[in-house]
Amino acid sequence: MVYLAYIFLLIMVLFFATQFIFSQFKIVIVLLLLEKKEL
């Protein structure tokens, strides 16, 4: 039962980490697109 709790916590951490990385990645992509439009 303890292992299940650890696995659940790990999944939650991975989920939030990926969400954070994707949000940061979207900002970078938008900035790159804006720079290309200016050129």
C-alpha cells in the first residue's frame, strides 16, 4: 500500500513538471514566432 502512495505521488510530480515545462516551452515558441514576424 505504501508503494502505491509513492507511485501516485511520483505520477503527480511528473504531471505537474510536464505541465510547467510545456507552459514555459509555449512562451519560448511564441517569442520565436514574434521575432520571425519582425524579420
